[in-house]
Amino acid sequence: MVSAIKDTTAQGIQQYQKSDPVINEGAKPVSGGATVATERVDLSAEAKDFQRIKQILDETPDVREEKVRELKDRIESGNYAVDSGKVAAKMLGESLIDTIA
């Protein structure tokens, strides 16, 4: 039930809070009759897997420096050969996927 608060002084607010207690099903009783709310989060195995994967991705560098260096050396030395058939097949495959989707 929602009711309007007419007296906005600290005393009025405290009286309002005392008259409209919040019920917390997860509350645990403590000495003096007061309750302490507890919170609990249970993560599924799938969520834990996602957390682990995210951590691995965060630790993985964006650029594989050793691969870039290897390719750069091969290009500069003239030992890097492009297979035009593979490039054409990949381009056609991507084009077909784009057309279908």
C-alpha cells in the first residue's frame, strides 16, 4: 500500500518508516529482535564457464605480435605466396552467405 507522506521532517519520516515495516523473507534474526538482510547469488555452471572464458579473452592480447612479425618477415623476404584459388573460394562463399542471409 502506498500512502502520501505529508510531514517531510526527519521525525515524520522516522514515524512513517516505523509504521510501515518492510518484510524481507531472506532476513535472519539477530539479538534484540532486529533482522539482518542477507543476499546470495548462485551462478550456474554455464555462467561460471562464461566468466572463465571472459577472463581468458581479457588476458589474450588483441594482436598476435609473433604472427604479425612472421608474416611481415615472409612478405619482406618474398617468401609469402597467396593462393588465389583459396582467396576466390572464400570470396564466393562469403558472397553466397550474404545473398542467402
